[in-house]
Amino acid sequence: MKKTPLFAVGLLACLALAAGCASPGPEPAELKPFKAEIKPRVAWRADTGESGPYTFSPGVMEGDFFVAGLEGRLQRLDGRQGRSVWKTDTGAQLSGGVGVGGGLALVGTTKGEVLAYTVSDGRMKWRSRVSTEVLSAPVVAGGLVVVRSGDSRVFGLDALDGSRKWEYIPTSASPLLLRGAFGLTVDSGVVYVGLPGGKLVAIRLDTGAVLWEVAVAQPKGDTELERVIDVVTAPVVEDGQTCAVAYQGRIACFDSSRGTLSWARNASSVSGLATNAKAFFYVDDIGTLLAVERSSGGSLWKQSILSNRGVGPPGVAGTHVAVGDFEGFIHFFDQEDGRLAGRVSTDGGPISSAPVAFGEGSLVVQTRKGGLYALTLRAAK
């Protein structure tokens, strides 16, 4: 097989991380003064430990946050003030998490293990091995822990003891793979997973049997790099539709029960989809934030003032869309027309995971330097 140049591998890794890469390219857009409509305020800050080359996001349960970092510390934080409820040293280098559900807090390791701890006091309950490192947060549903490994295999583990119930192995392999915290979505007894090669698959939660597999996009171009069309977003499943976006491909929605195409439009993204009642929001390869209609994929607006700033995945907070960048700034855009409404700085570390909404108009973000920031939004005076 033709070998891939090292620069290409590095580029793919940078694209997958979405922020924090120092790869050659155009100068990042300068942040210019603007008239703020909202004033984000840091309610509290906590330390999670640095992320290293991985991307972590907080798990949320009963108003508390479960956070982790590369060096193995897992902790539960009081959501009101950010104080530690408990913390434990897992004794492992962590690479993915935190998933919360069924009384468990779950993380993945660089050596391909899934570690389960009780949410009440942080005691280890079980550990289970999968095929390779775990780069995204495990998902708990229907008495199972569903895990995606770095080689895009999907595992159903018993939530009681971690024993393996089923394994899904992709039917095709790609010469190049994007690498990052690419998750999955579980809804109504079905696991939805985006895969390399532009595929989207629906798997029965209880048995691991494939229900349908469809192509979000088809590869184009003459080189291996040009033909990378991995689906690197956790699918969005709502209102009977399952939607996903592919790198160098399309954003597409399918009927959740049959896998038939509802609509598609050209798009390219290495981060996830955020949504409200009428729109999807996503960030393209160069940092443009776009909004499209959920019902048809029609364009609503696009905002390009953050070009080449290593913009991470979007999150929805109240009436705004929030994204972080490679310098640790969080930017807030109005959902209706995409105008910049507010901005706040953190610790200067890249923000590679989506802001997580909680409460009324509040959100929490985790930086790669290990800062966890709880933010509240209020009108600017």
C-alpha cells in the first residue's frame, strides 16, 4: 500500500483535534472590538488536569460535573460552586471521557481500557478492555455501556461488570483516518455511529446487529488525502431523523427507522453539530460557523470572523451559539442571524470540546490546559 507522507498524517491529526495545532497555514483572524450585547461571567473555575493530545468533556448528572484529564485524575464537582465532591486517581493515562449514566462515571485509557466508577463516591466498579485507545466518552443506555475505540470499532459492555456483550467491526477500512474524540448517539434502543469513508450506521443496542448503513458522502479527488471523508461527529437524532456531517463531504439527514435520505447539502467539518428547534450549527474546516435549516438543509447564515482560529465544536446556550478557539476565547453568536453578541477569555488553552449547557442560559467549557469554566450569560449594560 502506498505510504502516507508524515505531513499528511500530522495534518489529519490536527484537523481532528479542531484546535491547538500549530500546523502551517493562513494567519488566524484578528479579534476586533465589537459592541457586546451579552456579558458572559465566570461563575467559578476548577482544575481538571491537562488534556495533552486528547480531548475531554465534562459529564453532567444531577447538576454536578464529572471531569478528567490525561494524567488520570477523575473527580466530581459541585455544579453550584465547582468544589470537589470526590476525586480519585485512576492510575492510568486517560484518553477519553467522561461518560455518566446508570450510577457510573466512565473514562477510557490510552491502553484501550474502559474504567467504571460509582458516581456517589468514586469507587472503582470494573475495568474492561477493548481493541485500542478510547478517544470519546462512553455512553450508558439500556443496561449497557457503549464504547467507540480509536479504530472505529463499537463495543456493548454490560454496565454491571464490564463484560463484553457484542462488538461491531466496520466493514471497510480507509488508508487515512481522522483522529479525535468522535462519539456516538444512542436513541430508542439504537446506536448511531459515523464512520470513516463517509458511512453512517445504525446498530441494535441489545444485540449489536446492524439495522442499516448509509453513505453520508462519497470520496472524491485524486490523492488519499483528498479522498478522506470521515464522519467525525456524533449523529444528531431528533424528530425521527438522524443527521451527521462528513469532512470534505456533506451534511445529511436520514429517516431514523429506515435509513432513507431526507436531504443533503455539501459541507465539510471536523467538529460536531449543535441544534435548536429549527437549525443545525456547525463549524467548517477553516473556522466559519454556519447555520442551516433542520427541515431542508437550506442556508440560514454564516459567520467567518473566526477564520483559521482553530475553532472547536459549537454548543447552544439559551438564544446563542457558543464556540471556543485556539487561544481560549469563547465567542457567543445570536442564533437568528449569526451576529457576534459576546466574548470571554479563559486560561489561554485551546478549547477542543463543545461547550456544555446547563441550567438557564449557563454553560461549562473545558480547556486543554485543564481549566473548567462555568459561565453565566447576562445582558451587557
